[in-house]
Amino acid sequence: MKTMNINTITLIISIAFFIMYPNFERCSATRTNRWRKLKASSSTFNVLDFGAKGDGRTDDTKAFEDAWAAACKIEASTMVVPSGSVFLVKPISFSGPNCQPNIVFQLDGKIIAPTSSSSWGSGTLQWLEFTKLNKITIKGKGVIDGQGSVWWNGNGNLPKTKPTALRFYGSDVVTVTGITIQNSQQTHLKFDSCTNVQVFDITVSSPGNSPNTDGIHLQNSRDVVIYSSTLACGDDCVSIQTGCSNVLVHNVNCGPGHGISIGSLGKENTKACVSNVTVRDVTIQNTLTGVRIKTWQGGSGSVQNIMFSNIQVSEVETPITIDQYYCDGGRCHNATSAVAVSSIHYVNVKGTYIKEPIYFACSDSLPCKGITLDTIKLESSQRSNVPFCWEAYGELKTQIVPPLDCLQTGNPSRGGIISSEENSC
């Protein structure tokens, strides 16, 4: 067989290349289009890519709205607020119910509230709101800063209505973890009409004299777990309001503030129902109260099946409180109806108090019943006041310090003034 010369070989290769080139081109184009399609369907949405400046001065609200609108359309998407930037954001609602589930709000940067009155209009009840969502998570190492001092001090002609910094409404499977919420205008974190809530590893930080700055506020919410968090504020570290059930608070550090409270309940003759609450393994220091139940005269409904256990208090004015004569601001009137309080248990509550160790002020017409105390040791750091009881019935499981001689045994002989129907929940 004759050997091909170099010119013949070159000609054959050239013909083969020109025949195959269109196929190479089509394959390359297919790969490029597939890559572009994959990029377009990315499930991560960074607010910087939507025009946010992150300089702490420019209004970034529109960028946040647009990033959310994009994330809302894709299941298991992530909206990113990156570290190293400060974002000025006006009142905003990240809303469903048409959003896909499992959205993550990744907060690693800092979000600050405006302090100018023009940003708030006539007033709003919340600053950052997440509403009607399914499986929503806020996580990260970032900060939400309400810059609340201008509100607390009454400066800047701001509206009388002070907003909650971060509110969740009507949502199921809600997780908040890792973030810091500080200097809220009013309440820091609120859950309203939510189910299956988890809050852990968060920090709330506001001065002890900042007014009405509750740490975490729950209302009409059930199946809630709050743990491994530090809450310092100017009101209740945790406030559990009407409509709440199956709530567990544990391994929380509270103070300064007003302690961990159920209520206030029954204001303006309303019906209030709270049940199955456990607060355990918490430390409370430099607060107005430790663990507290507070109700207004004239209300109805019930507080029942409450457990406070392993509570360590330090320099707390009144560590254990039930107050059915709660009156915030005065001008309160006596009433026969009351929110019924029953099955309240205190186990292993220890530490120091400033004012009085135990305060049980229960309704004349509907006394507290089913109170039990076990392993209570409270010592005065300043002066020694004896415990106070009024219409409180229950049992001492062990001897306590200081002695509690005012708790009545058994069940109250009266209480029929309030019908069971009025107080059923």
C-alpha cells in the first residue's frame, strides 16, 4: 500500500473538521444555555444584587422587597443579608401566603431602623414583619438594631405608637437562631398566631430602663420552645400572653428586665387562656420579678398547668409572684370576675431577693388553687420580708426558706361566684 503524502493527510483532516464542527458548536451552545438556565434558577438571593448599598445611610428597603419577591417564588430559597454591611430599612413586610415553603433569611450583616419621623408616617405596630409563611427560618450572626433610644426619650417627633422590632404572624414552623436583636423601639421579638416555633442561641440587648422593651412576646401561639438564649431588656424577658399553650422555656439567662411572666391577662374584661407552660433551668438576675403570673380584675378564662423548676435568682426584687390585682398605670376598679389560676408548681427555686421572696395575691371571688412548692430557698440580700399570701391554696412539698405560713391547705370553700363556663378554655 502506497504511503499517503503530507498534503493528502492534511486535506482529509480539514474535511473531517468542517463536517464535525456544527456538532461541536451545537454541543457547546447546549452546555452554555444549560449553565445560564442553572444560574437564572439559583435559589440564593443577595440583597446587594438587588441594588442595596449597605452603607447605613441609603434607604435599602426596595432592594429587600425585591430580593424577597424573588426568594418567595422558589422553595427552599435563601435571602442573604451579607456581613460587612449596614442596611437602613424602613417598615417592611415579608409576606405570604403564596410564598414557597422552607425559605431561609440569612442575616449576617446589620439591619438598622430609621430614626426620622418621616420614615414612620402616623405609626406602625411593627418594623420588620414575617407573615403567613410556612417553614420560615431566620438565622445567622447578624444584628437587628431598632435604634430605639430616640423613641424611649421622646425625641424627633416620632409617632406615639412604638413598633415591635421583629414580628411573626400567622406562620407555621418558625425558627429564629443565632441573631442579635438590640435597642428595639418596643418589644424585640413577637410571635402572634404562630405554631411550632423554635428560638435558640439568640441575644436580646437593651438597657434595663428602656420602657416596654420585652425580649420575646408570645400570644395566640402554641408548641413553642425557647432555649439557650440571653435576654436583657427593660420589661419581661419572656412574656406569655393569652392563647398560648405547650410552651417550653429552658436554659435562658434573663436580666436586666422584669423576669419571665405569664400575662398580664384579662385586661378590660377580656377572656384569657394559657396552659401547659414549663420554665426550667433558667438564671434570672437584677430583675423586678423572677417567675410571675399577672392578671387583671374583671377578666375571665384560666391559667393552668404551669411548672417553674430549677430557677436560680440573684438580686431579684420578688422571685415568685402571682398577682391577680395587677394594675398598670392606676385607675383600676375592683371586680368579682377573674382569670382562674390553678395547678401552679414551683420546684427548686433558689437565690437572693431584695424586696420579698414570695407574693401570692389571689382573687377574693376566685382564689388560686393547686399551688405547690418544693425545695425553695430564698435569702434576702438587703432586708428580710416575710412571704405574702392572700386567698392562695396549695401544698408545701418540703420545708422552704423562708417559712411560708400563709399558704392555705386544700381547696377554697367558695369560688362559685364565677361560673365554670366563664372560665372554661
